[in-house]
Amino acid sequence: MRNTPMENIIVIFGATGDLTMRKLLPALTRLKKNNDIGRLSKVVAVGRRSFDTAAYLDYVTKNAPETPDIKTLKDMVDYVKTDIGHVDDFMRLKEHLRAMSGPKTVTLYYFAVSPSLFPVIAGNIHQVGLVQKGDKQARIIFEKPFGNSLESATAINDALYEAFDEHQIYRIDHYLGKEMIQNLLTVRFANRIFEDVWHNRTIKNVKIIVKETDGVLNRGAYYDDAGALSDMIQSHLLQMLSLVAMDTPMSYHSTDVKKEKIKVLEHIAFEPKQSLFGQYAGYTKEHDVAPDSKTETFVFLKALVNTPRFKGVPFYLMTGKKLEVKQSMIIIEFEETNEQRKWKLPLSTNKLIIKIAPLDGVGLMLNSKVPGLKDAVHEVELEYCVACQAVGNMPEAYEKLLLDAFFGHKSLFADWCEIERSWRFVDSIRKTSYDLMIYDHYDALYEQIITLTGEVI
């Protein structure tokens, strides 16, 4: 007798890997418990180890960084041994999926493996007819790094296009799933006080900052090949920049939003003489890092978006490791008022702060009189803490992204045109010659930035 068809199936290649253990299984567990992905849903864990489902769940119990909800996982997980290099194994996987699928089943294929393996998996999926090109109910999903250059990203993309259409491909940049990145467009377009001043006549500069306190940890081999430019600038920071700088889309539909983001990426440039590249002291002694490595672990860029809306406004992008605090934010600094300039008042500029990590929220910096008899003025912050107002636990980025992939919503996923243009920008930076500053303390970096730009970051 045929099993009841599943509503949603996610097939995870790399089922024993770190990403699956840390992010995917916990996110899917929460979605399942909340019935967000449907009561009749299944996770098919694919790996080359000789496990059955019980042995796989035992492996998860022993190796997951947080104690998993095994009761929920037992109800939703099947393990299927598959060597991705063997076409016959994909035929067996196909039969396994056919037994649980119906005409309305949506199937996600999550490539939680090295990008070098994407073409192999895609080729075998295509060869056995596991997915038909153009099938709107079959989708693949994977995350950055999208290559390590435009050339490598194009090669991966061309291989995927042999088996899938663009509308079937979901590229995850997990920053786009964070609550305040999702909220950025609402803050911009649903508030008159910001919508009417979002241009170069009133905005003085934009700072996009992602700081990390850790070094490369156990990612030395990957990071030494990528560096901060590929690991952070090409993906997270340029995505944030494009959302800040884009013109008003025709609608909230993903296609319209992406059109405006792409226009930004087509008109971005950087100032080499006002940019800084660094490497933390001791980096070359990290495991799997070349002893003579010139890989940057810190990047500060002064970028310009040469569109009518933002022409002339500096966008300062900064990201690095071994810094003083783990923090991600976007700071929109507004011009001084006419009276501030005319009367030379010692007042601060207004700033809108989009807080992404560690706590999501929005802050607005204003000038206000100090309470009391004196005519002193100080800077105050009006703050809204999103996490503080959430009912229950805040959803993780992966919960939102997986749910959107199941429902076919692509607004929070990068398409190929965005990837291509962001790589063109990063590759143009790499072609310039720059000195690498070795730093053993973040103060030296910040002092150099002040010297280069006059800005305190």
C-alpha cells in the first residue's frame, strides 16, 4: 500500500556536516513543531556513511552542538545512504522519494556541501531524472560562498543551469533572513519621516559594519582561500548596501526588489586611497593557513553609489575578525541642519541605526536639551528593541529562509544577476594594489581609518 504523500520534502546532501547539525536540523525541528511546514513533511538525510535512520539520529545526538529534539526528528527524518559520485545511488534515492511524493509535493534539495561538489550532485540529479528542468515544485537551495571569484562563480552557475532553471535555484545569504534586514524595507518605505529624506541632499554618509571577535577558528583552509572580501563583503555587506541604496521598487514582489538592487550594484565604485586592508597578528599561525599568507581578515572600504539618489554620498563598509565586539549594524547619518551650520552649534548629527546583532532593533539619535536650568544639549537615543517585543523565541534566519523556499518566495534570496555584479565589484578591488596592515589591536585600525577619511567608525 502506498504511503500518504508528503506535503513538503527536504533532501539534505551533507547530512552529517556542521551546517546540518548547527542550523538546518534545529530550524526544521522548530518549523515542524510549530506546524509551519505542514503536518505531512519529511527530511531525507543523505550521506555516504553506512547508517540506517536510527544510527543517523544517534550520530546527531552525539555530535550536534545543542541537544536535539530527537522525538520530533524521529517523526520526520529518513536517512538514505548515497555516494554522490555514484549514479546508481541517485536512482535508489529517486525511488525512495517517489514512494513518499504526490502530485502536490514540494521538494527542496539542500546542498550543504562544498561548492566544488555542486556540479557533481546537480549532474547526477539531472542524469537520473530526479528533477525536471522547469518543475516549479522541485527546488535546489545552497548558500555562500558562491565561488571565490566571478570566474569560479560563473563555472558553478553554468553547471547548475544544465539541470535547473533560475526560478528553481535558491541561493542563501543568511543575513537576508535576519529580522532587521527583513525590516529594513519597512523602515524605509512605511515611514514618511525616512522616505522623504532618503537621498543625497539629506544623508551625509552610510556606515555598514560587521565586527567579529573570533579569529578563523577551524575554518582556516576555507578562509585563507576566501578572505574578508569574499567571505563578507561580496555577500553580506553588499546585500545590505543594495537594500539601503536602491530606489523604490514598483512592488514588494521579489522581481521588482531585485531589479532595483541590481541597479545599485551596477553603479558602485570604491576609493582605493581611502580604503584599508588588514590581517590580525598570528593569523599565519592558524591551522590550515599558509605561513606566508597575504589574506585579509579586515576590510574597510569607502564606496560610492553613482545613482541620482545617492551620488556623492560615501558608503563606508567595514568587517573584520579579532575586533573588540561582535556587532552588526547599519548607520544612516544625516546632514547637519542649516542652523547648526550657520550658528556653529556644537550639536551631533541625527543618525538612524539599524541594529542587526547581537540584538535586533532600531535606534534614532537626536539632539535634546539636558533637563535642568542650563541650556546644555546632549545626544539622546530613541530605541526600539525588536527582540524585546517578540512573543516567544525570535525565529532564526534559517527558519524564515527555509519556509520561504518551501512557499516559493524568493525576495530574501540572491539571484544570479546580483551575484555576478557583486563579484565584478570585488574582483575590481582585488586588481588594485594595496598594503596589508598587520594589527594586534583594533585601535590601530580605527586610528588609520580616521587618518584616511576623517571618519570615526
